[in-house]
Amino acid sequence: MLQQQKQIKFSNYSELYDLLVPQDHLLRSITELVDFSFVYDELKDKYCSYNGRMAEDPIRMFKYLLLKTIYSISDVDVVKRTLTDLSFKYFLGLCPEETNLIDPSLLSKFRRQRLKDTKIMDMLIKKTVCIALEKGIIQSKRFFVDATHSLSRSNSVNATDYLTYQMEQTTRIVHSINESFKLPELPDLHGLSEKKKFPVVLSTAVDYVAAVEAAPPLVAMPAVSERLNLLKEIIADAKIRYVTSKDPDARIGHKTKSRSFFGYKTHLVMSEERIIVAADVTSGEADDGKMLERLVEKTEENGVEIDTIIGDTAYSSKANLDMINDKNENENKDIKLCSPLNPVISNGTRKGATFDYNKDAGRFVCPAGHMAVSRSKPQQKTNVPGKYHNPVIVFSFDVERCKVCPLREGCYKPGAKKKTYSVRVLANTHKKQMEYEKTSEFVYLQRKRYMIEAKNAELKNVFGYDRAMSYGLASMELQGAMAIFAANLKRIIRIM
């Protein structure tokens, strides 16, 4: 149950904030910039208004999650640091002398129960875009589109291997501080089945945590305590998910024909001022180009006018070019798609096909996520002598995978010795786009694509968006929402 009226707290020590929290501190700037009452308005229906125990303020709980994202720390550490960091207390609206803080487990419940089914990513991005428009920051009508990948927490390995890896990382940090400190030895798993390995490793991990906690001087070191708290969270997750160690919503995506990843993709639209104005999270195998129409709709819903869309070859599909042309004709607009044509992806696939084209690898990917193993050079095929059709490119797949694929029905003919997929190159239908590619404007805009690549790097390196913190698409959306919200606020503050 939520409080009907927020209690105002008075303290004789409030002046400490003016003395010890600088005026240009990031958390002070965010507090002055953002009215967080929108969190209460969005979440009040998630609480009972007349029954139950008095709940923690949803605005404060949301701010805890924001602090966790900005400083890349665990649930335990964000509460622990609040006890001694005045900037944290100032941001959370606590009195300087207050020591009665929340239990860290409440943050997990808040994420799973209160933020469920809230479309939090769209909500937070729209809030930052509104602030940017109000401050006159977003003025350009040119926008960049791109997708960045995040590895799954399980990263396609079982819980046994992941626990072992995390213990090795903890050992490295502990021994960098005290080389002589003795930790439980990692178990010898030789000869054990996968089913028997997990209980042994899990028991060792629990002993591992106990051994480190038995040495208070070590635990007092921030680097050790943060790594230890992370290991505890992983142990708790592993106990629940050891049967299905892989992330149920993550999928295999391809960066090149020889490099793949297991995880998710976040599709972004960014203004020239480097403010993210729309985003969507999908599993790793999703086609970047097919997300363009949805991203354009979200951008316009957030009150931003589009003049030019700048992207890589993934967005130059025939469907996208037709979508832009239809939008210009029906809505009397003049939107330009600054995306280089690819002779394969620009013309789509044959009718009824559900194969997606991966622009990084230059290959098609089947609905099961398997990539073509080879592709032919463009061939002109015709049954009529003296007549030639547009060139055809043939992609070949590994037939041994097709034989056991769960989606083989209707795709692979039983007994067939090969599986191919052919597409016709229809460059004649894209003369207008080909002419646009030759202009100096197109070349100039393509050179500016580094800006969104830099934003992707910021999300990963600064806000920990290179790997999922939990399991499932909903958790990835929440992580992405908080990372983008924090990145946008920092950018707005910097420009102001």
C-alpha cells in the first residue's frame, strides 16, 4: 500500500549537502533536471491503495536502480554505499543521518513485480526526449539507426562453467591483494557427468563465499566485496536455473560469418545531438532492417520530426525503401534513407520466405538461426536461349543441420542431399537510391555514422550494457531502459 501523502522529513544536518555535494555533481544535476513524479504516476496502479503493509516509495526505489546503473554496482553495494555516501543520500531524498535503509532484496522484487508490463523503455526514453525538446537541445532532423548486441548472462554455457569462471575471477582479485590467502580449490570434474558436476561446483562456490567472508580485512576492500556480491547473486540464480542454464529468450546472432554471439540486440535511433530518441530490444538473431519501420513510428510518437535516416546496408531493404516512399507520398514528407544498397538485401527474398539477411556476414540466416555456409557469385539463369534474367545468387546451408532441425518441416525435403536458398538481384528497381548514393550529401552523412558507434560503446563500457545482468527479454528491456535513460541524462546535462 502506498502512502496517500508523502511525509516531509526535517533534519538539523541538511546543510551538509550544500557543503559536501558539489553544485556540479552529476546526481545533483539530475535531481534538478528531472521531475521523478512520473514514476509514481506510472506505477501507482501496481500497488493496492487500501490494504497491505506500507510500501517503499516507488520514486526512491527507481532512483536506487538508476544509481545501480550509473555506478555499475550490485543491489547489495548500492544500499551499502548509500549508508556512507552523502551524494547518494541527497539523490534519494534521505536525511544525512538516516541509517534505516531498505533491504537489498526489495530491489529485486521491485524489478520483477512493480516494473512488470510497464513498457518502461518507451516511457523513460520519451521522458528524456521531452526534456531535450523542452531545453531546445534536439534541433536536428537527421537521425542514426543501428543495433548493438549484448551477451546473455549465461552466454550459451551451462551454469557449472559460468560458476567456475566467476570463482576464477574472484580468485584473481583476492590474490592481487593478498597472494598468500588460501581459497577452496576448484573441484576436479574429470569423469563426472554434467548432471553430477553442478552440485559439486555449487557447493564449492558456497564454500568459496564463506572463506572470503571469514576474512573481514579482505571483504572491506571494495573490489573484493563487489565481486563477492556478484558471485552471491549468480549462485542464487544458478540454484533456480541449473536445469535450464541457457537464457530462455536469448538467441544466437552473427557479427560476421565466423563470429557469433548468444544474447540480445538493442535497436537504436539517435539524433545528431547524440540523444537516443527510440529503442527496441529483441533476441540476437533478429534482422536489423526489419526493425526500421517500428523505430520510425516510435521516434515520431516521441514528438520528433524526421528528415533523414542514416544507417548501414542492413536498412536498405526493398521493404524499407518502399516504406519510406509510401510515407513521403501519403503524409506529404520528404524523408531520405541514407543507407548503402546491397545487391542482395536491397531486393528482399522470394515470396513467403522467412530467411533473414545478415549484413555483417553477407549471408542469409534460416528461421532456426543457422547461417548459410557458402554463397555463389551472381549467375544469370534462363530456360530461353538468347534471353537473360536478372542475376541470381545461391546460398547453401549445412544439410546435416537441416536433417535434425526442429523447423525442417516445409523447409527441408526429406532425403535431399543439399539445401539452398536463391535470391534474384533486382537493382533496376532502385535507380533513385543508386543515384542518391553518388551525391556528396550521401557520402558526408555516411562519414558521420561513427557517432552512433561511439554511443554503442558508451552504453557497453560505461553502463555495463555489454552483458545481460539477468535472464529473459523483460529483464534485458529493463536494463536497456535504465542504461539509455542514464546515458541521455548525462548527455543533456553535458550539453546544458
